Amino acid sequence: CSEGDYDRRLKAAYPIHPELFDRLFNDWSALDKFQRTRGVLRLMAAVIHHLWERDDRSAMIMPGSIPIDAGPVQYELTRYLDDPWVPVIERDIDGVNCLPLQLDQENPNLGRYAACRRVARALYLGSAPTLHSANRGLVDQQIKLGCVQPGENVDAFGDALRRLTDNATHLYVDGKRYWFSTQPSVMRLAQDRANQQTDEDVFEELRKQLRNDRQ
């Protein structure tokens, strides 16, 4: 963002952040059903309407500020996809009972920026259209680029990404790339099943294994 070329892009795209245009024209436009011009116009009309109604004070309209919990916006962001994204959105991305909102409420340093929600929204914008491609999702620099505004603590968004990685059911990590999927991650399934085991179950299994080893 410190390069002069990106500064010119910011001014030319205002009030929409260039990262949002990149996701829409590079990722979403690759979908067969997504109409490059009409699809973007329909989506942005719904986004701007709801941000105006909510009196959003963001410096620009960024991936992290897209109100995916709003019905018309969510419809535009799921109607072109074959995968069942709505349950994933409601649980791990945006909505009154979603995990990011819970994490923001539990951590004031994150809640002041709505950091977890903004990270989850930015991740969805880069995940949903690339789910079945070889280069899925986003790297952490792209995620932060789609969230952070001047004067905000960048580290807070890194912390939000780590907390989502540890707790979200449908968030995957491979090297430096992060993406949401419609399938629960193997790590999360293992954690859920481990949490279902009682201490007595664990100790009994240990005793069984030790008896077998002794023989």
C-alpha cells in the first residue's frame, strides 16, 4: 500500500477499496453464473444500501465491511454458488449467533474494531468463489489489506485470524493460505470428538493400552 501505484488505485476506486474490486473481478467473475458487470452492480447496490442504513463510518467500502448478515447482500453472495454456504455463514462468518461476533464480544481489544467479523467477511469474499480451484483462499496479507483502516492496530487483525483459526469449524489453513469451506475441517472434527470423551473414557483407554503393552 505504500507504493504510489496503489495510492492512485485507492483514489480511482474511491469509495470502494481496490481489494474488494480485485476479489469481485478476479475471483467472483470467474464463476460461470456470475455476470461480471451486472453481478457487481447488483451486489454493490445492496451493500451500499445496508451500509448507509447502518450509518457505517468506514473510510472505504472494504471486504471486511461487507454486511454479509444482511439478507439481500447474502443472497447476492450465495446465489451463484453451488455449495450450501448459508449454514457456514451463520455459524462461522456473520450473523447474530456467529462465532466471530462471540469472539469480538469476549475480547475488547478485538471488539473495538469488530476485528473477527471483518476478518471472517474478508476471508469469505476470497474463499467462496475459489473453493474448488487450485489456489484457494487468501494469504494473511490479503486478509489484513481487506480489513485494516488508517489508525487501527494491524496486530489486532492478526490476533483475530489466529482465534478464528483455533475455533472456527469450517476454516482451513494450508501454509500461508486460509479459506472457508462448506465441510468441517478435520482438526475441528477431532477437537469436537475429543471434547465428547470423559476423563474416565480416556483413562480406561490408557489402562487398556498399558495392559496390552505389558503382555
